[in-house]
Amino acid sequence: MKNKIVVSLLVVVLLALTVMSTGCFFDQQGKTAGEVNRDHMRTLRVNQEQLMSDIDEALFLDKPSSLSEKQLP
């Protein structure tokens, strides 16, 4: 029983080391830190724009009211 636990832990550790050494664990290989930062900033900006668009649509702020006397172009 104890031998099975030791073997299982050894297999898990070897698997973890294999994954870490193949590049799946480390930071974005093939991209510079600036490129990764730019991608993250773009993702945050797009997410914020979509969130604001959803809020505007929920509050009916995305189009002018039909009750207004002013005509908008």
C-alpha cells in the first residue's frame, strides 16, 4: 500500500516536471514582455468597451429617446 503511494507521487512529480520543462508552465514563450503586456492591455480595453456597451443597452442609453423634440443627425 505504501509502495503504491510512493510510486503515484513519483509519477505526479515526473509529470509535473515534464510539463514545466516543455514550456506549458513558463511565461509566453515566443513573445516579448512588451507584446504580452500589449495583448493584456488590449484584452482589458475590449472587455471594458463591451461592458460599457452592455450597460448602455440595459439602461437604454445606446440610442436617443423618441420622446425628445430635438432631432439628432
